[in-house]
Amino acid sequence: MAAASRIGAERQQEDWQGYTHHPFVEGLRDGTLPRRCFVSYLIQDYVFLVHFARAWSMAVVKSETLGRDEDLRHHGRCAGQS
């Protein structure tokens, strides 16, 4: 494996460990996460999802091509899906 690839793989492993062993995730897993932290997360996630849904719906409304079935089938084939 080339040095750059090895360094990239090591960095990805470090990132993955950071994500999966974050104090929030660990507290959620073992039941020690304070309730206020979980409630704060739920509120933050709700706000994110509301804005995400708005952005997605705007993209759909403004799209000129992706609403047509034949375009959707074409994009599926291009992504390796039948």
C-alpha cells in the first residue's frame, strides 16, 4: 500500500473511532447520557430535519428534469442500479 493510502486509511480509522467513541455516543450506549443532553440533541435534530426537508422540497420544485420518470430511470442506470 502506498504511503499516502496508508496515511489516509489510518486517518479514516482515527475519525471512525472519534465518531463511534464520542462521549455522547458512549453515554447513549451505556445509559449515562444526561437527559438534558439528549433533549438538546432531539431539538437540534428536529430543527435540522425541518430545514433539510425545506431545502429538499425546494430542489424538487425547482428541478426541471428529475421529476420525470425517464430521467429517474436514467440516473438509476448511471449509478449502477437497474
